[in-house]
Amino acid sequence: MTTPTSAPVPSTSPTDLLFNAEKLDQAINSAALNFVDRLGRARHTWSGLEAQVDLEATAQRSQIQSAANLVLGQAGYAPPVLYAAGLPMTTQTQTVDYSGNTYAPKPSALPFTTGSTFDPTKFRLIQGISGGDLAEVGAAALIGTASGMSAQGTFDLLLANGGTRNKIINGNFAVSQSAQTGTITLGPNQYGPHDMWRAGAGGCVYTFFSNGIDTVVTIESGTLVQVIEPLLIQGANYCISWAGSSRLQTGGGTSAASPYLPAYTAPGASGIGVEFGPGSLTLVQFEPGPAPTPFERRLYPIELALCQRYACQGGDTPNAFVLIAQANTTTQAFGHIAFPQPMRTPPTFTAAAGAFRLGGEVVGALVPVSITRFGVLVSFAPMGSFTPGDAVLITQSVNPNGPIWNAKAGL
């Protein structure tokens, strides 16, 4: 080894140049961790730097693992052990480390003993997913849902179904435009006061009460039915779920408790009927997927608007506005009633006879002239006479007996 001079930095001595070349070779290629420079100071070799980085990384990993173990412990989990064959899994708080991730046994799989191959169907990932993992294509499958589907699968279903998972409308019976009370007695296939629900072929008798959010019906005899419009049904397997003791009528005199997975059949032109027998019933859900999920609560105005696609009414209360018309002769006026929502088809329109209030006057019944999905053109006559060209304001009578008009386009 060349002996350097003690000249200050920077040295121009050829001897120091040779010495530095030898030390550079030692710093880059030596397996030693340190070397001494020309001025007697200890320096890390490349191997020494690598060793220092490894040491720091090991310390950081240890700190991270300690913090993770602390979090796991606070969550009730035991510190993870390295996965190996023959580990007895007896509680859901045990954890194992496999491929850098931490897993806990699924409660439904307990108890079991680990095999030589890691079985992902028996474990759930509880620590180890990073933001980078989630950014990868298809990474939503790393996250499970209560139904057992991946998050991506759930997103796909939401997108495919317009964000409306439950195909049942008014599944909690909260919408009741006619607001009837007491025991409800319906004839065969007759619609009742709770929107979208009608009696089965044998009629239905039921009572109901509200808990403030949901309405629970108790079917005493017969059946209640909702028919789901064909355009709401996409090609997929479905799950039907509900709360209460009522049983789903599955055909041929058989019935089922909640949840029920029907064999998929393409809906006919009349849709798919969901029919329930005697017992309590609420929170009815018909959704795509292999298992039930929590009841989908839509905002009341949205649920009401969905119901009004099939049935709506107007002039429900004393002095309620009905329409503005124009008299074209002394004996006839025409006006238009706009439906609150475009209806499924041009509806059946009915109106109460007489007893309409017009500034104290009474006019005749509304007679439909032209009906579309969006509204109805009506005519009516006065008890006395009109002045042609005048506007005519029609309101409800002082003592109404139900709504002035109904429009129905149910299935």
C-alpha cells in the first residue's frame, strides 16, 4: 500500500493520487465495512453502506411491526406468527404472517389446522393492503363485502343496475298515497293503500303499524303481491330477503323463509311476481347477487316518485288545487292535469263525480278527453254557465270523500 503525504487538501502529489486510487478500489470492491482515508479518518466502504441501509431497514420494519402488533392487540388480535403447516386455528383473534401480509382465520372456518399450502378461503386479510395495491387494476377484489362478493363485483352490480340495487319498490311499506287506516280487506288482485302492493288471486286481509321509519304489515289471510316490471330485471341470479314471519310463496303450494335464491328465469311481458303469505312482513328486497345485503333505504321523495310511475292521485285534501282550465263555451271548459311523474303506460284515469269548488260554485265531473303517460286533458261543465275565454280555477270540495282523481298504470 502506498504511503501518502500529509499535504493539505487538495494535494497535487502523484503519491497521494496513487494512494487515493488504491483507496477508491478498496471502497468499491472490498468486503470490509470500513477503510481509512489519506487523513486518517474512518470511512464506510460500499459494503459498509449496504450493511448500514439493511440495518436501518430492519430497524424500521421492526418498528412498523411493533406498531402493527400494537394496533392488532388493541383490536383484540394476537401478534402474528409465521405461517407454517400444523398451526391449530381455534379462535378468530389468532393471526398469521404470510407473504408479508397479516391474516386472521374466518369465524366460519374455525376450528382447523393449517396445511402445507396457505388456504385463502379460510383466512381474511386484516393488514397488508397499501394504497399502491388498491391502485392496481382489479385490486378491489382485495376487499370483501358482507355478501362474500368482492368490492369490484359490488361496484359492477351497482353500475349495471343504475345504482338501484333493490328491485322492490316500497319494500318497507312507507309510501301510502291513499292514507287509509284500520284493517285492509282487498278483493282478488286489488291494489291496496300501500303503493305497489296488491292482493293475490285469493284476495288479502291485513293490518299494519308504523315504527316511525318503516311500516310492518301483518297478513291475516290471503297473500300480498308485488310485480316487478320486466325492464328492471337484468340477466343475473337474484336473492329475495325480508323481515318478518311471512313466507314467500314459491309455487306449487310450497313456501320459503328469508332469504331465498330463486332459479333465474327471464321475465315475461308481465314481469316477475313476489308473493307473501300470512305473517308479519317488511323490508322486502329483491336484488342481484348470491346473498342478502342490508335493506336499501332510498330517500322518501325518491321512493314516492318510483311509486308514482305506477299510481298517483290529486285533490286529496279540502281546498287542494286541482287544475286551471279555460272556458271555451258557456257550458264547457278544458284543462290539463300533469302527472307528478311520467307513468309506466297511459293510465286508467278516474275522477269523482261533481262537488268541485269554484269560488263557491259547484261544477260537474272531470271527463277525460285525452290521456298520455304525462297527463290528461279533461273537460267539465258548470252547474250554471261559464263566460267563454275565462280562466277557471278548480279546487277540492270542502268535504272531500277521497281524492278528486286517480291515475293507475300498475302491473
